[in-house]
Amino acid sequence: MKKVLLLIILLTYNSVFSQSNEKCYTFSFLRTDIFIYGSFYKGKKKLNYNHIMYISPVYTRDRNHVGSIWDQPEEKKFRNKYSKDIETFISKQSQQKPYKLSYTDWGSGQCYLSKDDAVRDRKKLISRKKEEDYEIVYTNNDENSSKPIKEKTYFTDLKIDENFYVTGYVTIKSKFVFFGYPYIVSEYQDLIVTNILIRDKRGFSVERFDAKNDVLGVNKVDFLPYKPRNKPLIDANFWIWTPNILNPNSERKEHYKVFNYPVNRIATITDNFGNKEVDAYFKAFNHSKKNDDYFWSKSLLKNPKVSPMNTYTRAPIEIKNISGTLSQELKTVIKKYNYSKNYDFWGNRKKETNKKKKKDDFWKN
């Protein structure tokens, strides 16, 4: 009986040991390097290029996988996802040299039996590359992006179609992200129209529709406030303030930088990349201790001062345009409203009822 019990224990231990040996700890990375005449540059002298490295968190992979390391599912997924981003980064480097900027993943995906060993080597690699002025992109999104910001923005008499204006508000959710270059991820969660103004060709007010008032020729209507059935695209200007910092460049010392960053075609989650002013600023900006992603991800949406006497400020987000699909939708709603006001259920025009006015005669009333 003891021999049978010992055999079971040994088999169980062997099974657990075998399973533990099937997995190991690793991390993936892609980084830029100088490629000269068929080999990577090994010199100590820094060549005038910006560098970047994408690095994943530590994960487990199949140790007994048949084939190359780069065929591992996790490694393959990482490469497919970020190789295009790193190639885009490389293409932005405009220096004309007798050598080219390429990327390598030498050492990526190697096996560690201990998670602590993998974490230690990952930290060492990051530290070494930071000393070499690499921009580090952490692909778990925790270390190179800001917390989401929600901003309720009002717009007044915004022209969205010929002679068609709307007033209302929208809540926009934004996040500052730095993947080798600064950009904003944004979406809006609601869009409410509270007033509608229709003008004639000369610019005079023809008709106003409002949810609350019934004075001065304004039509109080039950279809306002109105929330669009679909999400029309929105264009906006974002007023972005970088943190209070001191640029080590003696020619450009400034405590912060303010950007007017246009974000176009906002609806569902939208990545907005194009801003030459921001790209140029961070390309020229080099801090002795902090990476560029630190300053971008900690930027804020703030109210810029407009008046020299500080009497008023502009909103952190300024709505510039709303897609014409909204005007078409609202015109349909107004058409239905006017029809129901002037025609009955059977399509007959309602008769106007003239109430007899009382004569202003004190003795006969």
C-alpha cells in the first residue's frame, strides 16, 4: 500500500513539474537601431537620430513550442500590432545619411524560469535604453497615457448648414497618449440640441425653436431638447497646456506650452494624429531627466485667457463644426412638427379659429 501511495505522489509531482516546465516567463520588445552596410551599428558615438522602443509587460509563453520564438502567439501578436507603428516612426526621421534607421527585436521573447528574473532583465533593458536617449513605449498603456478627461462643452448658434444654426452642449471624453509621438484619443458620449435658429439669405432671423421660452417670436416646441439618433461627426479645437516645466534648451526656456490642437471627426473612439506644431515641439524638446511622454501624458485641458484684462476666457474645448447629417435630421423633425401643427390626422388643414375680441368699453363689460 505504501509503495502504491509513493508511486502516486511521484507521478503527481512529475506531472506538476512537467507542466511547470512547459511554461516560462518572457517579454517582447521592438526597438530602433542604426543599420550600416548589412549590419547594425556598434559604435559608441551617438548618431543624430531619435530612437524608440516598444516593450510589453512580462507574460508566460509555451517553452516547448516547435519553431522560432517569433512564431509564438503572444510574440506574433505583439509584432503584428506594433511593427507598423515603429515603421511609421522611422519614416518620420528625415535626416539623409549614408546609413538608415531600422528596427530589431534581438533578445525579445527569450525564456526565464523565474518571473523575478524576467522582471529584473526587463527593468535593466529599459534603464539601459533610457540612458541611450530612447523613447520608451510601454504597451500595457499604464505608463505612457493620461487618465481620461470628461469635458462638458457648450456651443451657441453654431452654423451646421446653410442658414441653419444650433445651440446646445456635448460631453467629450479625451485621453493624452504618447506612442513615439503625441496624439489624443477622444469620443463624445452625448450631444444635446436645445435651440435651433433658421436665417434667411440676408442673415436675418426667420424662425427660432426653443425648449423653454415662448417669448419674442420664439417657438416653444416639445421636440427640444433633442438627442440625435446617430452620432454625427464633430470637429473641435482642444486647448492643451503642458505641465509647468523648464526646458533645458537655453534658447527656449518656458514654464509651460499652450497648444490649440484640432481634433476632427470625433464620434466613437477616435485617434487623432495630425498636428505639426505639437510634433515639431516634442521633436525639438529634450529634457535631461524626463521623457517626452511624461510631459504629454500629464498635459491638461484648460481655459486660455482671451481678454488682456482677464475679463473672460475661452472654453477648454471649442466646437468648430457638426456634421451636416444633424441638420438633415433636425429639418425632418421640424417638417413633421410644422405638419402636425397645421394639419389634422387625415391631412386636412386645420381651420384658424378667430376669437372675438372684447371691446374696450368700460360700461358694456
